[in-house]
Amino acid sequence: MSQRVRVVWTPELLDYDFGPGHPMAPLRLDLTIRLARALGLLQHPDVEVVGAEPAADRVLELAHEPEYVAAVRRASSEGIGDPARGLGTEDDPVFPGMHEAAARVVTGSRDAALAVWRGEVAHAVNLTGGMHHAMPGAASGFCVYNDAAVAIRALLAEGAQRVAYVDIDAHHGDGVQAAFWDDPRVLTVSVHESGRTLFPGTGDPVDIGGAGAHGTAVNVALPSHTGDAGWLRAVDAVVPEVLREFRPQFLVSQHGCDAHVEDPIANLDLSLDAGRLASAWLHQLAHEVCDGRWLALGGGGYAVVDVVPRAWTHLLAEATHRPVDPATRVPRSWLDQVVALYGREAPGSMTDGAALRWRPWSAGFDPDEAVDRAVTATRRAVFPALGLDPAVE
């Protein structure tokens, strides 16, 4: 198997742009790639940086209704919204070239997944991907086409029998879960802020999959303002056990960094350091349970300067087997670029300085802790369906 790592990137991916003032600013991607290059992560001979062309309709229709794809094309070329299909809303305003821009993201994820599956590369990263809210017939939550769902469907068509999707975005991965609700071949795991306090309002622990697929939807719904210790404890309490039991042949993970305390949209209180550790855990699990077959996607993240570039540079470093020491100083050249492009200073270190003290789930359950109650609700709802014991080990 190749030891090369594919990174999906071309400046054309910046065309996915809902316009001035929209939270999903493409600048976050530009700054990330600039930082990764400043740290030398993309210049290694084992890293291939590839672009992507817009996906054909037949590829998009692996996850989307033909009528919806046609509606996106019309909105893209004619500038006419279709609110019934989520197009032309506040979250998903219409912009020229929207179809091509969103379809390019899909190609990046699909082709990267297949390259890993075929052994052409060891891992792959598409930071522009992770559009986990898009539904078969509607745009939702800044997401036009669901690249993760298309990539997973392509893997299944290629012969994969078990694929796992793990989502650590602050928001529930509702679109990917919906795509595979009745499919026992796909495990979807989402660790998110409770839908009682955050869009899209879904992802309750009792949502465990449809008929014939019970146990293949796993939802950890955390209380708002959960910090590093509780969040890492929740991930540790659920993700490794369900992945080991499901034994996937391929892992797709979504690394939205909007759970960070500085993110302006969500209400979780994570540090950069917690997200970095979780990425390392998922990387290790990919090697443990599916021979290293791993596609990492971006997702949410709206602290465009202070959080996203550093968070996703750590993800790139992890996936390319060259982790960046958290104590590393951010290159002055990149900081100067931020001032030139954005008119402000950015953080000068690759860490938030968090100590990351957390108690593993195996240490016992505390019924007075809201996070522990949330984790227990998930384990009780879904673990028996997977043949796992919900009790503390």
C-alpha cells in the first residue's frame, strides 16, 4: 500500500462563496493552506496536492434527487432561488457558479475516498468537504451537496461492505445520518451540541438507525458549554468502542472546528488542543480498525482567523504523519499575510495552552455530571443494538 497522502486543494475551491458577511468565508481555507505551506507540510514528496473538477450529475445523484440537482443548476445559472429546496435562504443564498463550486467539493471527497480504497494513497484530506447538512432534496446549513454521503456511496459501489463516518463538528451530522438511516453497512457517529440548543435540532441519543439498521446511528448530544474535559471524556466513552465493534473497512471523519470556545455560532467550549487530540485518536483508530483507510474532511468553523487555520493545519499534519508540536510558533511570514489580507493579528502559537486534563470513561460514571448523563443516554440507547454492554467497564 502506498504511503502517500492526498490533500485536495486548488484555489478554484474558494469559489464556494455565499458572499460578504456569510459565516462560511472561503478565506478560512486560503489561510489554512497558506499556514500549512508555511510550516512545510505540503511540500514533502509523500504528499500529493490535487485539484478537482465539478462532479457529473450521475455522481451527485448517488446522494441527491435529480430534481434537486437540476434546481441547483438553475439557481446557479439564473440566480433564482428555490426556498422549498433550501436554495436562496439566509443560510444558503444563491450565488453565480454555485453548482460548479459545490460539485467540485464533491469530486474532491469522492475521488480521494476511492484513491484510498484502491491503495493509491494511504490517507486523504479534503478540508473543503464535510458538507454534512445537505439532504437528498434540499440545501441546508451552508451545505449544497453532501460530499461525505457521495463518497461513502462510491465506496459501497466499489465493494466496501462496512464504512464508518465519525463527525466531531459542533452541529449534528444530520444529512449523512439521513442518507444511511436504513443501511446497516454504514455506521454514522456524531458527537455534537444537543439539538435542544443548536441547529439542526436533531441527533438525540434514541436515534439509533432505521429498520434493519438499528445500532448504526450513534448520537452523543452534549450540553452547551461542554469544555475539553467533558468533550474528550464523551468521545472516549463512545467512539472507540463502537468503531471496534463495527469493524469498518474505511473511516470517513468530519472535523468541523466550530466546537471551539471562540466560534461565533456554536456553544461548546473546546480548545484547539482538544480538537488536535481527537484527530490523533481518529487517525490511530483508522490504523487499528481499517488498515489505515481514512478520509478526513473539514466542515464547520467560523472563527476564520483565530481558530480554523491552526485547527485544520494540525489535521493536515496528523494525516500526513508529521504532527506539529503544539509549542511551535506560527511563522512570521504567515502572520504578516494575515495582516495584509485581513487587517489584524492572528495567534502566534499552534496551541491554546490547554492542559487537557480529562477522566477516561473507564474511571467511572458520575450521575451529577451533565456530560456523564448525556454519555450514559447514548450508551444505553445504542450499545445493546451493537452487542455492547452499556455499563461502565
